[in-house]
Amino acid sequence: MHETPASPIDYARYDRIRPIRWTGETLELLDQRGLPAAVGYVACTTSNDVAAAIHALAVRGAPAIGIAAAWGTVLAARAIDAADGSSALALIEPALQRLNAARPTAVNLAWALARMRRALAGAGSDWRGVLEREARAIEAEDLAANRRMGELGASLMAPGSGVLTHCNTGSLATAGFGTALGVIRAGVAQGRIGKVFAGETRPWMQGSRLTVWELQQDGIDATLIADAAASHLMQGGQVDWVVVGADRICANGDVANKIGTYQLAIAARFHGRKFMVVAPSSTVDMDTASGDLIEIEERDPGELLGVGGKRIVAEGISAWNPVFDVTPAALIDAIVTEKGIVEHPDEASMRALFADA
């Protein structure tokens, strides 16, 4: 275990974005499909609205999806008439199933819904209030965990390190600060990171649309690269660490993350660079033994056939569009969670830290 650096982080400077807002009546989700050109919120008044927003990628990122689903449970409760939590549980279950089906790969979604079920099962007449307090706790705990992970992950880096990240793992994907991007924020704040590179992340361009925009809001200079330029960048010696998030971490340390992560891990190992995965412990799934057992979501192949809604591929061409891939534990140097760091993960080291997960 590495010591957390003592130098404080100015969170007011490096933590300005909030993608999820609960008004007391409506869940407002920062619509990430329009960024960076348009900054607007999707207003959700029902759990079905939340499920649709999750499926459509208006809100994305495993922790943010889980938080949104928790608030979706609060909205679902409004359509239920029950005397106590145990009575409400069966009535609200269809809404929870629809929320869970919106994005099957990210374990945080099922985790958050399971936590809301447990809170509801033991609730009395104030069961609606119990659900709201539980959703608020899930959101607050995620923010605290992200700040802790940021400091832990940054502590592994030598001053002035070059870092490459993939997809978007920042405030937009969480309650705030971010997972892998939280490490980058903390590392920049403490002088441990001297250069940040972000891959574009085809086909939804989360890197080019979201990550570099988000870092710009915090005054952090980041250089965008084509996904295909990553190996060339590593070969040139400009990257010391690849830092990514996760949608599911298995009992043996295998990690499911945004498509393209696996090839970055292969390139990092070949070039002698370090590979770090950063995710809250809610992403750890000790019931799934290995990555071979993860359901990999596939989206509409049409997402690959055009850019900005304009088709660029000839008619009659087929496409394959998996959203995630699995990086074997053998290619990972460190998994960072708020509970601590697992270096060179395997089943034994994962169980040592996450036996109760």
C-alpha cells in the first residue's frame, strides 16, 4: 500500500461539473450527447424517463448510471401506493427491472438498484423518504470515493509523468471529480502529472467530445489523439501511465471497460508503460469469476456507419459494434479503489481486499 500524499487538492478548482441534479421533484441529467456544442439537461419525471436516458447515453459512465438509477427508483416510488417498504417492493420491481435492462454491462447499475431494494425492504411508513435518503447517500459516497481514489492513484506516479486516458471517466461519468480522471486531476494538482493525452474513443467520441472539454473547464491542458495513434505515442516515450476506468471488475482482476481499452493495455505492456484501472468498489463484482463470463453489450451497428448523423459508409456494408472489451488481469499493473490499491491483481489479491464485496 502506498501513502496518500499530504499536499491538499483545491477541489473548488478541479471539481466544477455536476452531471446529475435532483431538484426535489425532477431528476436533471446533463445531456452528454450534445456536448461540447450544447450544454443542456434532460428532465426526468418518471423512472421510464431515466431508463431511456441511460439507454440513449444521455447519461453515461458506470457510477453515474448507478446514481441515476437510484434517483429513478425514487421517481418510480411516486407511482406506487403502499403502506410500507415491504409492500412497495413487489409493486416497484417492474420499474427496477426496466432500469436494470437499460445498460447490462455496468455492474454499478445493478449494485445501486440492489441497494435501493435493501433500503426499501426494511422501511416503514416513511419508505419514500428512505429511498430518497439512500439515493442521496449513494451520490455523496461516490464523490467521496472519487476524491480518495484520485489521491491514491496519483501517489503511484513519479513527478512529471505523462498520462494517456481513454473514454470519459470524469465528473461527467460520476457524482463528481471522476475515477481515472480524478487521478489525473489529483496528479496535476500535485505536480505528479506533466502531460495529459486523451484518445478520441470511437464511435461515440467520449474522449474528444467530453474528456478534453471537461479538463478544459478545470484549466488542465490535454492533447487529443486519434485512437490509432496510441501505440505510436507510447513508442515515442511520452506516456508513463495509461489510466482508465472500469464498468466491471471480476474476482480474478479482469476488467470490462470501453471498447479499445484492451488494445491499450497490450500496447502499454509491450512498450514498458504502466496500466492503471480506477473504479469504486461498487464496480468490483466478486460473484463473476473472470471476464469470460461478462455480458458484453452490443449497440446498433449504424453507430459505426456515419458521423454526426450523416452516413459515410456504402450501402450494404455490415458493422459490428461491441461497446466494451475485457482486459485480462495479467496486463494490469494497479487497480485503484477507495478501499485501497491492488497491484498486479489476481484472485488472491482481489479477495484479500474485497472479500466482503
